[in-house]
Amino acid sequence: MHRVNVSEHTVTALLVDHDAGVSTLALAKTHNLTPKVVRRVLREHGRTEGRRPRVRDDLFVTPLTSTDAYWLGFLAADGYVNTNRGFARLKLSATDGDHVAALATYAGLSSTAVKHEVHSVTGNRQTYIDITGHTVVDRLCALGLTAGKTTRTVPPVDGNERHYMRGLVDADGCISGQRLSICCTPVHAQWLSTLLTSVFALPPRTAYEHMGIKRIYIPRTVTPHVLAWLYDDIPAHTALPRKLAAVKTLLNRE
């Protein structure tokens, strides 16, 4: 079989990217090689993909903690689930890479589980982690984190509603001026409407169509109260830093 020769320049660049945590598939795309050739180069230079890291056994076990509820909300809005291969992935822009690392730490993963890649179309750098294992993925699915985003439901978060909602807002909410809006599934939209009625005596919220899902709006007069309820007195690393900064600006707390 013909052996593909790889230039020293490409090998050097490939190893630098690998050591920075770029995935094998992303290395292949970036350097115009096949994954098989990439793995061969890594082996020849003392690198290895190794076994996929395992999360801690009690991750997302009910009854859920407030931190469990937050990350479930975030994953429900912005996570990817592959039930056949047994992994759930959170991938964000590299500017939010520290938040991905925060989930890795909470899940019991080492820093090496945090990977980096370059988007094949936009060229933007991204950071991601995989939560692997059919046991934990089946657990996530049972909690409503299905493979299809539009079918995702709300898990039992009794007592932790604001933490779950904050995860939804951090991942797929928008603070524009004095108004908060949230994109979500129809089931989540109904849950949010009921929750806001219960906590803030708001009338039922209208769920507007938005790119195949729903979007609800919080009135300007109530938005500061909702944000204070969501972001005050919360566990460490359960707020997206740039979203928290936007909340502090809106509430004049800088």
C-alpha cells in the first residue's frame, strides 16, 4: 500500500495543534490529510489519542443539584447528543472556552478533555468537550436531553427552577437593551410561561415561531427583576461570564 509522505513543516504544525487539544478529525481537515494518516503521524511522534475520559459516576443522578440543573438547561439549549455512539457534546466559541472547561471540571474530567478545533467553513476557533458513556447519555436522555433538539423536555428540577432557566438563558437567551428573550422548544416555552406566571405574576407568555423552535419575550419592566432572580446568589461557575457581565451592566452593578 502506498505510504503518504507528510512534510516536516506539516508534521510540526500538526503536532503543535494536537498538543493544543485539536481533535484528530479537525487535524485531518486543517492539514488536508486523512484521519488514518494523522493517527500514524501521532504514533510516530509519541502521541496517542488514548481512551476517552470517563465522567464521574454520580453526574446528573436524581435528585438533581442546583449545578446539575444549570448544566442540564445549558445542554438542553446548546448541547449535542449522539445516542448511538454514546456521547454528549458541548461546543462553544473559543471566547467561551473557559465555560466549557468549567463543565469539564464539574463532570470530573481532566483539562485534557477540553478540545479545540477550527470551524471548517467560518474559520472560527471553537472549544468543546465530550461527555462519554452510554450510561450517562441514557441518563441524560431520560432527563429530556434527547438527540433531537426540538423534542427536548424539562427534567424534574423541583426547587432548582431558576438554575435550569439560567442555563437556558446563558445558552440561548438574548439580552437586548432592557429586554430578555429566550429561544427554546415548545415544551420549554410552556414551562417558562408557567414558571414566570408563578414567580412574577406575569400573564401567560406568547411563544413566537423562531427558526423551527419558539421564542418568548420578557417585558422590559420585569426583565431586571427576572435577571436578578436568575443570577443573584448562585453556585460558582454556573453563569456564562459574558452573559453575567451583560446582566451586571443592565442592573448597573459594575
